[in-house]
Amino acid sequence: WVSDRMKFASDTVIGLEVHIELDTDSKLFCGCPTKGDETPNSRTCPVCLGHPGSKPVINKKAIEYALKLALATKSKISNEIIMSRKSYFYPDMAKNYQITQYEIPLATDGKITLQSGKEIGLTRIHIEEDPASMVHIGNMSESPFVLVDYNRSGNPLVEIVTKPELTSPEEARDFMKQLISILHYLEIFDLNNGIIKADANVSVKESGYTRVEIKNITGFKEIERALTYEVNRQRKEVQDNKVIIQETRAWDSNKGITFPLRKKETEEDYGYIIDPDLTVVEVTEEWIKQLSGEIPELAHERAKRFVNQHRISELDAQIIAAEKLLAELFEKVAREVDPILAAKWLRRELIRVLNYNKKELHELVIDEHHIIELLKLVETKKITDNVAQKILEKLVEEPFDVKEYVKKHGLEAVSDISILEKYCKEAIEENPKAVDDYKSGNKKALNFIIGAVMRKTRGKATPKEVNDILKKLIK
């Protein structure tokens, strides 16, 4: 970072170190389960507690998951896996060292593309074990004591270290979104229960790019909040003629501030040595070839295909493809319904209804058949958009036969021109002021009359048809 100072062109420089919990059944070096009994210190054994004489054995599935991430990010993969000991004395590691990779990481020189198209370089990807959970009473800075739960100790993590190429908190948040999308497509991370944390290194031009690290930030919004606060803090310190020092700080999400933890360590402080208890694992060409065949079409690739194959907008394609479940649903619906119509309803209306009900896509009780049935009625103009929106709101709560529901409640669109003309004439007679305003040049006055007609038809008329008829009648 220091050697790069002269190269920085932006006023803010951010690098991320992201720790991702791999979704394996057992821990990285022992057979203890990664999930299950949440009683503190119940999922432990002599290996993950670091008892003398215990011998670790590496989890092959964890290696394969990490290799898939390396392949998906176009990284250069090492031909052997060597584990090291990172020595430090802290309660969250019972054996006083963490097993990680240092000298030779699993992979280097990868990249992740932001939504803007900007590529963010990855310095390295490596495997390591998770420390224990530190349980504080209240917030970290004011807790009178700390409890330690070793259930998490030894869980498999993969760490991604970016180059200092992010130039704003917004870019950092987008980077995390793109990374989550990759993890979801690869199915190596539990989106609902998995832990993903980021340490952020941030500096500003005003301080001469003195680097400050913020530890253990969780969540996209929190990363953006923490970085925004820290950038503003550093700039204010410089304005007040204070010196920014290289240090490690923590993020207090309740107070919305960072606070000092310690002066920043250097790599030499950790006294890395190669772990003598773990043998070198060879990464063969055959193994890489096998795993490459298991890599699915990723979000950015799928988005390009959606644009070319279905002719939907680039923005719709990006948003739909970013969510694996939404992309799969779109593919199924687009086989039966106009893809542009499907994209509009899935991206906007379905997401709107889910957000309102505080539900996630994986919680949907309906499937593609309900969506297809609904959108076919919209496509053939048998129901209006307004009616379809209300049906979708009910469908998300409880599935039912859409055609039967429309028939039972008399929700078919009013398309008979003579009936529509009758309602339009009534609305014109009942709203003379709005008619005069429209004739005087106030075009918005027509919307008031359209609303009156829509109320008469209980929302079962198409606004465009009503608009055309009203203009003709008033003229």
C-alpha cells in the first residue's frame, strides 16, 4: 500500500479483506459439525480446541469450494496447498495460533467486476480456520467482560484480499454484492445462516494515504456506513491539524462510529511458520478440470445471454441475473410468456410484493406455474395490470388457481368498447371542471377523469383504452 501511494489517482482508497464461511458439514481440520447444537462450546473436540497431541486433517470439500471461487474469479491457482501458523495470543484461538495460508496462497491475481463494469483486482484468495466467537455484554467498547464460544472455532473460511482499487464506500458495497452473487451461484455459502465479514483498509489523499484498518464489519449497508464515517473522520482530523496514524479500529454499528483497538500490526508481528502437522496437498490439472466442469454460468454471463436471447434491457438483465433464484424463475416464465413482460413483472412487481411482505425469494410458496398463469392473462389483456398486481399480492400470501379466482370474482378486463364509452360519458358529465381544465390546456386534468372511469370499472379497464376514448369524446 505504501509503495502504491504515488500511483493513487483517487481522493479515497479502499481495500477489502473479506472472510467467507464455507458451507461444509464439518470443520476445516476435524470432524466437528459446523452447524447444529448452539449450546456454547458443545461442537468442539481436542483438534479445534488445540489440545496437545491432537492432529489436524484438512477437509477436502473446503478446498474444492475455495478452488471453485478461485476459478470463478479467473485467479491463478497454486499447484500445491501449504498451510501456515499465524501466531498470536488472544482468547479466540485456544492453541495461540491460527492455521491459515501465508507464503503461498491458494490463488492470486483474480478479479471481480462491479455493476459499472470496473474490474477490481484480487491480490489473493486463501483458506483458513475461523477463530472462536467473542461474546460481549452490550457493545464491545463498554462490555465489563468477554465470553468465548469455541463452537465456531475451526470452521472453514476463505479469505479474499482486494487490491486498493475501490474508490468509494458505494463501490465497496457493490463489490460485496457481486461477490455474494458469485457465492450464491457456486452454492458454496449459506446465504441465510453463513457468516461473511469484511476488514476494510481505508485512506484519504489529505493524510498522504495513511492506512487505517476497520475490523469485522458485517452486512452491505454496514460496510458502506462504516467506510463513509471513517473517510469523513480522517478528513476532519486532517482539517483539525491532527495526524492520522496507522492503526486498527472497530466499527460500532449501534453508535455509527469507529473506535481505536490497537496500533496496526505488521506481518512480521505474527511470526508465520509452515504448519508441520499438515502435509502439502497437490492441486492437479485433473482436479482443476473436474471442478471447472462444475462451475455454472455466473450472473454476469447470464445477464449478457438474457440481453442477447430475450432482448430485455441490460439493467433488467443485470438485476434479474444477480439473484440466482430470480434468474431461474425468469428462465422458466420466459419460455411461456413474452420475456420483456416477464422481466418487468419479476424485477419490479414480484420484488415489490416480497419487500412489502418482508419475504425472501427462497420463502416463496408459489412457483413458476402461478406466475405464468397470471402473466398470460395480462399478456392476452384478459385482466388489467392493476388487477394482476392485486392478485400477485394475494398469491404471495397463499397459492390458488388464478383463472378460477378471476372468474369467481368477476375480474375480467372490461374491453367492450360500448361499455367503456358509457362509463367515459358518465365521467365527463360528472366532472365538468376537469373537462374545462383539459380543454384550456391542462393536460393533467385528463388523469382525474381517467381515475373516475377506473373507479366505475373497479380497475378492470385498460388506462390506455380509457385515455383514447376520453380524448375522442372530449374533442
